[in-house]
Amino acid sequence: MGQGMKKQFRDWRDRMARRFFDTRYGRDLLIKAIGPRTRFMTVDCGDHLMTFSPADYLGRSVFVKNHFDRDHVGRLMRKLTELGISMDGKTLLEIGANIGTHT
């Protein structure tokens, strides 16, 4: 197999892996394979980032579902808008009892 074909195969393999691991089932397999040395993970949930521990239920849920109680975030953002508080270009650091989703 020539170098060009090897690169094409690797590119194809990587595309397929990204597509698979971007599914709920794929993320579930990944989170189960993460060892105890990984203490924190950060995921992009679209309009916000969440950092959590993959060692507990809530952290695994955030990773597998790509959110945790998303409606709470939506309510918070609507309330800030109602109060005239713009989050454009700002960072909101929400620190709660576990992963900060219910403060």
C-alpha cells in the first residue's frame, strides 16, 4: 500500500471514528473507557462549555448526553436577558454543589 493510500485510509478511519464517537452510544463507550487518571473533562455544549469529573454520575451524564438539565441553562439565559444583562463577550462562571448545574 502506497503512502497516499495509507493517508487516505487514515483520513477515512478518523472521519468514521469522529462520526461514531459523536453519537450518544459512542460517547457512552468513551466515558466507560476513561481511567481514574482523568480527573476533569470539558465539553462544548454548543453555547457554553462545561467542566466536570468523569468519575461521577452527573459528569458521565454530561458527557454522554452532551448536557445536564439543559432547561436550567435556558431559564438562566432568559432571565439574564429579561434583566437587561447581556452575556456577549462575557464569561459566566457558575459553581454549584456538584458540577454547577443547579445553582
